[in-house]
Amino acid sequence: MSSSIQIAVVGSGYVGLVAAVCFAEMGHQVICVDNDQRKVDALRAGDTLIHEEHLPELLGRYRNTKIKFMTDLSEATRECNAIFIAVGTPQSETGDADLSYVEAVACEIARSLTKYTVIVEKSTVPVYTNEWIRRAMERNGVARHLFDVVSNPEFLREGTAVADFLHPDRIVVGADSERAAAMLSAIYKPLTEGTYYTTPGAIAGSCNEHAVPPLLLTSTKSAEIIKHASNAFLALKISFINAVSNLCEATDANVQQVALGLGLDSRIGPKFLRPGIGYGGSCFPKDVAAFRSVADQLGIDFNLLAEVERINVSQKARFVRKVRAALWTLRGKKLGVLGLAFKGETDDIRDSPAIELVKMLMAEGCSIVAFDPAAMSRTKEVVPESRQMSYADNAYAAADDCDALLILTDWSEFKDLDLDRLNKVMRYPIVIDGRNMFDPAIMSEAKFTYISIGRPTAYPVRDAVPEVAAV
Ligand code: UDX
């Protein structure tokens, strides 16, 4: 097999677009297919559509050379040896994943397939999806020897998507045929053999030619479960530390110290132990619900997942109570809000706990002045400007004359705020931090009342009383 493979990626959302440019970066020829003509036009013109580090650079490098954008899936099917399905799998009303887009793509591929092709599930899908895709192909008259269906889940995070894709902790390939497994191994060879990391201009990250990512070959069903179980486990870690943070608040302990002590145990590890206002985003809430629904359908008791969700929801109500406790009453209060995206360094607001909190506080009669470095225009579409909601050009303008300033998204740039300036513009210097961005001792020095998650409240230091000279 030649080292450059003809790959189609269907869907140009976070996973699809990042996979497409990264496959081109790894040396393959890629066709990225999307049925939205406007998206295709924008991508052809070099607009990445999403806020993601390295994406503009890679798109600029390969647009119209190693990567083509089109709406025609039939043409892409005829030209390619492997087709990655990376379309959306939204949550249905019952909590399980809506697979109608995946099915539509499979049927369309079936209509144009003439030579052996590997169909790869890249979207997060429940166990058995692989089998359903296979059945859909067969029902549409495709001979079994002309295709294989493989599961190759993606673990990238928004904000660090390109580096995560090219420097993964592991590559999981669920394949029930040797021929399909060989195709996937060939696609990922530049990473698993480390040649990519020695190419000039390679995107930097945790891997290098001596530390390459492992490729784990599994059955298709195991690969499907690995993806759901990974996201559910990470969500569980967050809900666990959130529950522990509530215990710390009740006992005046410090969750930061507790998380450090927990995370130093190599069996637990330090990551995903940051308490806050609950997890959000396009994956965790949807995937935990879908995994729970899979367990329900199989008659498996997995109530632990329901508890993970319950703690996540209650964390937001708890934060509102915190704001009320700090301000006595909420009606008519003016609150500055820093952060609207579901996490820092992204403009994504899907299932953002920050926006949910803004809505909850507005329902309590507060007025909000919000600032987010990248997510304001998207937020304006769901929370339009009104008497109760306005948007500021910067963090200081959001804090101006407010009764309290809330930090709802962990944008790293918030750490560099000029605390003196912030203090001077606020009506009352009260900061309620849902992301534990600041050191309480520093906030105390900067003369704030500083309320955070799972740590004792810090109060403004009093100016030293001048010593009375002895007479
Ligand atoms: C997640 C998974 O990490 C990734 O592997 C998968 O492919 C897609 O879903 P993403 O949604 O980009 O990625 O965000 P992530 O960084 O995992 O954060 C998810 C949510 O959890 C955010 O709201 C974040 O603020 C929150 N979080 C994360 C915490 O509250 N505490 C933590 O310690 C970590």
C-alpha cells in the first residue's frame, strides 16, 4: 500500500474538519464532504469556521492541494479508499444518540460504492452502530466483500484539537477484518512510526520519534464502548471532585489541597479534578446520557451515571445559592460576568454551564453585563441584548459598577487581569469565581471578598493600623 491514502471525511464540524486537515498534514490526500454549501464555500475560501489553534495554518497549507472540499459524497466515495463518518450524533428526546445522519451517509455511500472501501465511524456512537452501518450497506445492495466497517473513535478536546489529534494518548481501531485493520494502521503510520514528528514544521506536542502513540486494535464493539466509557469516566471524575468540593465547603477544608493529594496517587492521576460549575460542551452531557441509555436498553444497572448527571446539574443551583448568600437578595442586582463559552480558549457555547447560569440569574431578576473573548456573538443569538442582558468590550467594562463579578469560564487571559483596576471599577469588590482561577491570598491582598469553589472565602486584608508612637 502506498504511503499516501485517498481519504474522505464526511462532516466538517470539530471532529471532521480537524481530522481532515490532520490527515493532510500526515501526508494523505483528503476530500472533506459537507452537505452545507455555505460551509463548503467558506472552507474553500480559507475560513475555518471554528476557533481552534493551528487550524488556520494547516488549512492555509493544504487547501486546494492535499485537501478538497465538496458537497458531493458520491464523487468522494468513488475516489477514496477510506471514508470517515464524522457527522453529528445529537441527543434525542429520550437521551440516546440520534443516528439518522449516520444512517443517511451510509445509505448514500452504498449507492456509489464500486470498489473495496473501508467505512470508518469517527463520530461518537453507541455500541452496535457498526453493525447497523453494515446492515444498511447490505440492504442497499452492496456486496459484503466490497466494504468493511471500522470504529476509530476520536478523543480530541476543543481548544487543543489539532495537537490532540496529532499527539494522541492512544489510537483506537476497532476492526473485525484484517484488511480493514491494515488500512487504518497504514493511515496512522506517520504517527505510530514517528516519521511525522521529524518532519520540518510538524505541530509540536507530547509525542516525538522516541515516544510514539500506541495503536490499540480491538473488536468494533469494544472500540465503540471505549469512547463512551472514556467520556463517562472523565465526567464522573469531575462530578466526584465537585461533590468533594461541597464537602470541603462544609468543613472549611480546601479542595485544591485535597485534589492535589488525590491526584498525586498515580492510580488516580491529577487531571480532570478541577471543581467548578459543572461540565458542559457538546460531548460530556450528550455522551453520558447516551451511555446511560445504552445501559438501560441492555437492562444493565448503571445508575452511577444518573448520579454523575445529578451532581452536575446541582452544581449550578449551588452556585446561584452562593451568589445569593453573598449579595443577600438577587432581584435588581447588577452582575458582571466573565466567560460564556463552555470552557476557556474556545468560542463554543453548546451546553455551556456559564450561559445556563446567566439565564438562571436573569430569572432571579439580576441584570448581567457579560464579556467573553470569543463567544459573545454566538451567545447573542441565544441570549439577545435586552434590559437585563448586555455585552461589554472587555473585562473591566463588564465589572464596571457591578454588585459582584462572576467568573464562569476558565479563559487563561482572565488570570492576567489588573486586580487594582478591577477593584476600582466595581461598586462592591466581590468576586465569585466558579472556576477557581485565582489564589485566595492574592485576592485578599487585592482587597476583594473572594468566594470560590471548595475553598474558604477570602476577605480583603485590612490596611495596617499605624503604630501609636510611645510618648
Ligand atoms: C471532551 C473530552 O475531553 C474529549 O476527549 C472528547 O473527544 C470530547 O469531549 P471537550 O468537550 O473539548 O472534550 O472538553 P473538556 O476539556 O474535556 O471539558 C469538558 C467540560 O468539563 C468543560 O465544561 C470543562 O470546563 C469541564 N471540566 C473539565 C471541569 O469542570 N473540570 C475539569 O477538571 C475538567
